[in-house]
Amino acid sequence: MSTAAAILIVATLLTVVWWSTRKNDPRLNRIPTPPHALPILGHALQFASTQAPTQLFNKWAWEYGPLVRVNLFGMETLLISDPNLISTILRRTETSLKPATQMIEALRSVGLGKALVVFQGSMSHRRVVRKLVEQPFSPAQVSKMQDSIVGVGLQLREDIRNEIARSQLNEQTDRMAFGADEIDLMRLFKKTAFGAMMVLAFDMKYEEYSKMIDLRDMERITNKISTRVDYPFRYWKYFKTQSDRECDESVKRVEAAADYFIKHSMEKPDRAEANLLRGFLANQSSPDGEKVDYDMLVSNVIGILVGAFDTTSNTLYSIVHWLAREPRVQEKIQREVDAVLKNAARIEDIANLDPKEAFKYVYSVIREANRITPFVFATGHVTTQDMDLGSVTIPKDITVILMNTAAMLKSSSFEDKFEFRPERWDELDSNDELRKKELFSFRPFSGGAHICPGRHLAIAEVLYFIVILCSEFEITYKPAPEYVRIFARTPLDLPLQIRKRNNKWE
């Protein structure tokens, strides 16, 4: 018998013993639960027919109500899609919740254990780290980075031009297919997102950082986080597959690169605000600055790389899907972009504008995409103590999944709430009462103590990249994509067509 088989048998026996002695908390009995739960396995086998647990979680949230009880290998999990309950829970995250165990273990396994102090350390320590992370991502600091963001966007434009040229366009139609065998659009977006963070955070050009880490390292790490989140048994602690070993090597390269980036920035203290990392270091070294140890700093640098890599690229991909699916929206963006660029001497001059004001409709498109297909449409937590929510008491050590997108859509008063209509944001921006009601549960970047500190930078990047993309190209759409993965909401099989448009502003 192989070692792996023996470990699996022992783990199975321990699970059976644990499950047979476990008692369900009677306070959860009145919460509806989906049918067909099996002994020991619970509802786990029902996930075999779907590519991501969140797809089934979302289905159950709509079918069984604002509170749904799910059993996964004997572990009770609550799906919550009531906006009032979610708001109450998020206000208590510092004292009553911690991240879901699966996510904690998955992040630890790729070198992000120290960054988890933001969620797991003492309250005072968490606030220190959050302050350290949030300051360099503030709107004021992001506005100083607009030149660099536009520069990265123009490189994306150049990459697409080169891909089109290499694909030998038909000279008569000037058109090509964006398919798996043609242009890998997702890979271009990943390259752009990664390149943007390397420039903005570390002031590093491609020729410098590509010698240490590349896209394959980041893909291995983010993909491994995604798969490990779904595993109930943390097998990688006991034996490693080939892909696990490859991921470990990528983690080593990323850790070494993070160490180099920090030391490289420490050698240039006179440029304290030149990039995000120097902002961290400047705050760390100031008399009243917050202090963290070096390992924690390395871990947070890795966290920035991983987070920025997946979030920006997947958000771009999702928005491109909507632009291709809704030609009216794409045409309206093009008209707005043309009108602004007509008054600019060069496209680079858009870096001097307030992007949310200059490109209001593009910003509405981004918010609408985040309303329907956000990067994070559910977040997992574990209760650290009994949590009395008035209508229900959630016992300690229960996993809760906050279904943010389902909560917002279910509570919306818009008749067309399932339609992609960016114009609704004009109505919301001009009506405070409607805005307060509709956006009570709008949390594309999570909320409370766990809100994404890089949200302002992410919006600025995506906005500028979409403006530059639509200034030169038209995108059309073929079949509807499917979405997979829990760590990043990634559309699969997105064949598009792209062609150079006649720029009215040139």
C-alpha cells in the first residue's frame, strides 16, 4: 500500500469517528437546508456537477431564502443573503469572525501566513497592519500614479497591436478571431495587471523583474490557492503532487523577489513616495509610523502581487465580456472617449484628468459590472464566538458565507435588476434616498474590517485600461462564457472578435 493511500484511509477513518460524535446545534435546526444530504458527506457530492461551489451556493440562496444551512463533510455552513444580517455581521468582524479555515490554510501554503495577521492577530495589531497597507493605496496617492497607469495601458494597446499583426489579419476586413488559437486576451490582461503592480509598487520594469519571476509563477500560485480552498483535506501538508512541487518553487522565487524589492527600495530612501513599497517603508521608519517585522512586510508584498494579479485581470476580462455582449454600451463608451480625446493633444494627457469625472460613463460601466459579476461575490468566515443577530443566533465555530451579490440583487427595487444597464448609476448618483436603499449591500470589494485596501487603485487601473482599449478597438461577442473558480471569478471560453476602429479623435 502506498503512503498516500494509507494517509487517505486514516484520514477517512478519523473523519468517520469525528462525524459520528459530532452533534448539530439545535439553534440551527429551523434554518432551511437543501435536500439529499448524505451521512458524513452531507451536500458535498452535489458539487460534482458544478465547476465552483459558489455557483451552487448562489442557486441555493435564491431557492431557499436569506439563510440556508449546508452540511459539508459534517461541517455546518450558513449561506447568508439578507443585506441587514450581512451588514450587522461585517460590523462585528474584528471581534466575532475570522476568515474561513480553508482560505487561511490555502494562503498560508503559498507564503501569505504573515499577511493574515490583518485578520487573525490582536485587534491592535490588525489595525497597525491595515494602516500600513491602506495609506499607500489612498485616493491621494493613487492620483499620483495616473501617469504610470496610463503608460501601462498604452503598453497593453501595443501588445494587442502586435498580436493582431502576428495573426496576419485579413486586409479586406481588418478582422481576426480572439480565440484560443489566436490571441489569448486573458493572458494579455494578466501581463498588464502584473506589469502595472510591478511599476506602481516597486518601480520595476519588465526587463528587471522578469529575471526573477514571471506570469507562470503567479498563475501557479493563484491557481493553487483556488484549488486548495475547495479541498476539505489539506493533503499538501503530508504529500505533494507535481503541481504542488512546481507551486512551491514558484513561491520560493516570489519570496526571493519580494525580499529583493524591499531591500532595493531601502537603498533609495530619498524617493519615499515614488511607489507603494517606499510608502510602506517611509511610514515604517517615521517616528509616529506603524511598525511591523520584516517577515510580515515580505508576506504583505507577496499579498499585493497575488491580489493585484488576479483581481485586475479578471475584472478587465469580465468588463470586456459585457462590452462585447452589449454593443450599445460599447458604442456609448467610444463616443465618450472620442469626445474627451478630441480635446487632448496626446492620449497620454488623460493622465492629467480626474478619470471618474472625465469618463463618467466608463465608471458607470465598471460599477455595473461589479454589481452583476463582481470579482468577489461571496466571502467566507468562521465565527469565533456565539453571534446573536436578533432573528437568529449563530453558534461558535460555524462557517458563514456572505452572499453579497445575491443579497444586493434580491433586495433591489429595480425591475431590470438582472440587466446590464450602466445608466442606472446616473439615477442612483442623483437620488440619495434611492442610492442609500439600492447600495446598502453593494460590496464588490467586501466590507467592514475586511474591505480591500487596494480598491481605489484597482478602479483607476481598470478605468484607464478600458478607455485606452476602446479608443482604438471594437470588440464583438460570440457564445456566452461560463464562470468558474472561487478565488477569482474567471469567465471561460470567451471567443471574441476585435478590429481597429476609425478613431474620430485622431
